[in-house]
Amino acid sequence: MTEITHGTLFGGRIRHDQPRQGFRSGIEPVLLAASLPAQPGEMVLEGGTGSGAALLCLAARVPGVGGVGVEIDPSQAALAAANMAANGFTGMRIVQDDLTTMRLEGRFDHAMANPPYHAAGGTESPDIARERAKRGDPDLLDVWAMALARTLRHRGTLTFILPAWQIPACLVALAAAGAPAAAIMPLWPRAGVPAKLTIIRGIKGGRSPLSVLPGLALHGPDGRFTDQTDAILRLGEALPLTDR
């Protein structure tokens, strides 16, 4: 039986249980959810929802938003559903299925994902669940972008959080899926060093020129989270993907 740890998000406002071993969420799903321009009454689709951290944060920040999280791993999907129930987020539904082959009814206003990013051919993790969550096929971004984009209404948004080295592949994947990239936000470990992570947003049927935004420094010189990052992680503030 998988051992579970009991944790929280947003400074204790959200209960978030995770497996003790294997894949565990970091700050990426919190930042991803903060960047989504979702409004009350809109519907959001997340691919690879894991234990549900991103949807939990989104539901807490935007009361009245609805969502569906798709997770291929049965134990993670069950845990995500339990997390939604424990927090009373009845508008969030978890589906245990393969994002690339399933068919969802209806149309979504927004889609998001923190997809597997470790390149094939590297050292494999002995934990099967962690390996599946972190490593993807070379064409994974193309497949995920297409699967998520086909569920979106016209002008719906598709947002990924990815390592910076995947920017070229992501731009190609979004364009091929009919949701060309409109904004890139670098996430720097600290000011003055290269970004390791980026948030990239595409718009279905969009024609806007691509903007590279000012970005966010995650840590200050003392190693602590910057005030803006802390407000996102602990207080649940938004991270708008717009020129500021």
C-alpha cells in the first residue's frame, strides 16, 4: 500500500496529500495555476493532474471555477479525487484515463499541463510512477498540445510550464495544434541567472504576436522566495501572463 503524507498549500489553506515515495509535486503546479486567466463559471482541463495540486490551487483562488483533471496513474487519480473532496471543491472532477486517447464531451475555456519533460534515454527512476510522471517520448509535447487544444473553445488558452530548453519544441507543438504561442514568461531561480523554467501560453485560433514577458525571479539573494513568489505560493495571488 502506498504511504501518504499529509501536507498543505497556500500557507495551510488547502489540504494536499501526496505519496511519500515516487512523484511529488513541487512549486510548478502552483505557479501554473496562478498563471491561468480563469474566471468563475469557466471550465478548465488539466492534463497529467497528478495528486491535483494545480486544480486545488485554482479552485481556491477562483471560487466558482470548474475543472476536469486527467491522470493516467490510478493511485494518483484516486488521491487527486480524495484531495478535491477533502477541500470541498465539488466543481473539480478527476478522470483516470490516458489524455492522448480519451475523448471528453463539451468545450473548455482553458487547458493546462506540467507534462513529463525528462528526455528519453537518461537514467531511469526505479519508481515506476515517478518515471512515468517525469519522462516522455520525443513527440510528447506535440501529442499533449493536440489533445488539450482540441477540447478548447475558440480563443481558449493552453498553458504549459516547462524547462526553458523545451521552448522551441513547445512553440512548434502549439502552432501545430492550432493554438499558437502568445506569451512566454521566464522563471529565474534568482535575478541575473538564466531561467530554468518557463510558462508558455497559446491561444486557440490566436493571431497575436508572441510576447516574451518580464518574468519572475523565484528567489532573492538570500535564497528565500521573493515577495511576489511568496505571495503566489503562500497567499494564492495570481501570476498574470501580461506585460506589467
